[in-house]
Amino acid sequence: MNSDPEDDALSWEGDDALEARRPGPRREQAPDVARERSAAQRPADGDVVPASVDSTRDTDVDDVPQGIGTATLVLLGIFGGVYLLYTIGWAIGGVGMQAKAMFMLPAPLYLASMWIAVLAPALWFIATLMLTRGGRDWVRISALVVGAALLVPWPFVVAGGGGAL
């Protein structure tokens, strides 16, 4: 532990162990650790030494999560806006068709189906993001394209808002 109290406030117990495992350029090692490693790596007389990779550099390289690419992030934003507009379109179209559809369905059934239709775009978007979290970006974008084609708010598109405007 450091004797300087100001340095103690800026570090946590075990920081040195994390620095040794972090990938990237090699950091200076304590002299006793360097001596132990060099003694452990020295071959005995007559031993064949295979080429080895430094184990401290490649242990956690694969565990680092990769971020979302810029193009994927832009497409997610575009599709998020499209699905938001679809939600608004289903709400306006559903309210506009309510008077015309009352003679075919009782009011509770129509309201339940209208709210399912209003929530469907948001649920599709959230489900796609959750279910394709570990997958490839093209799978996520494909699922969003399929949802955008299936969930078009037809009452709003065909009737121009169903007379609600």
C-alpha cells in the first residue's frame, strides 16, 4: 500500500492486478515479478522451448464487448422513428375507424384490438432489440425491415386517418 494518503484516495485495492491483465501495450513490471517470470520461462538444459504467446496480454481480449457500428446505430434510430410513427398512425387510424367498426364488433373487443395494434410496433422494436442482442447486425436490421413491412398502419394509410383528422 502507498504511504501517501492522497494516492490512496485515487486507487482501489487490487488495481495492480487489473493493470497486469489489461490488454494493450506492455506496462512496466515490478522487478521481482519480472525476475520470477524470467526464471519460470528459462528452459532446463536440453529442453526444447516452443514459441509461446504472453498469457497476460491475450487472456481477456475476447471478453471485451464490441460496440455497435455507426451505420447500425443510424439505422436503429431511423427504424425507431418509423416504429414511433407507426404507433401514432395506428392510434389515429384506430380512433377514426371506431364509429364505422362498432356495428361489427362490440366496443370492448374493438378497443382491445385497437390497443394491441397500437402497441404492436413498439413491442416489435423492443423484442427485436432484446432477441438479437448477441447476434449479427444484419439479423437485427432484417427483423426490423420485416416488422416495418408487416406493421404498416393500414387504417391510417388507406383512409387518411380514418376521418379522425
